[in-house]
Amino acid sequence: MTLKLGVLALLKAKPGSENELAAFLEGGSKIVADEPATRTWYAFQIDDHTYGIFDTFEDEASRQEHLNGKIPAALSKVGDSLLADAPDIRLTTILATKNDSY
């Protein structure tokens, strides 16, 4: 498996909606479980108001499938109530990886 591409989404919670956004992100792992082409998926918190998602893919078709899939659709439904700003979505190219088995 060669992971070549990624998506980084940075999300800023509206004041008072931090816990709801965190819960939404925690539930996201169930949604992407049905996306075999999404090789890794991480939801994380940076500070009190800033959260993120990082996913990895083997090819552009897989990345586009994800970008047109259930997570972005679900985020668009709750975005107005949970997010202070539009998500900052960045397409990334993976230069190197280290993968240890857990």
C-alpha cells in the first residue's frame, strides 16, 4: 500500500459548540468505515476551538470519492450550527510515511 495523497480539513467551532463538534467528529469514524478506499482517517483537536480531519488515499480517484462522500455531506448539514467559519480544506501530497502495527 502506497499512500500518496491526503486531505486536511481544519474546523473552527462556534463558541459553545466545541463539545458537539467533537462528538460529531468522533462519530465520523463509523461513517468512513464504509469507505475502503479511505486508507486512514483521523479526527483531532488542536486547541479549545480548532479541530481537524486528516485522511489518506492511494490515488486521486479514491480521494475524490471521499470528497464527494458521506463525511463532507454530513459536515455540510451541521456546519452552520457548529462551525464559526467554512472548513479550511487542503489537498496534500504525502512525501513519506512510517507505519508501525499497533
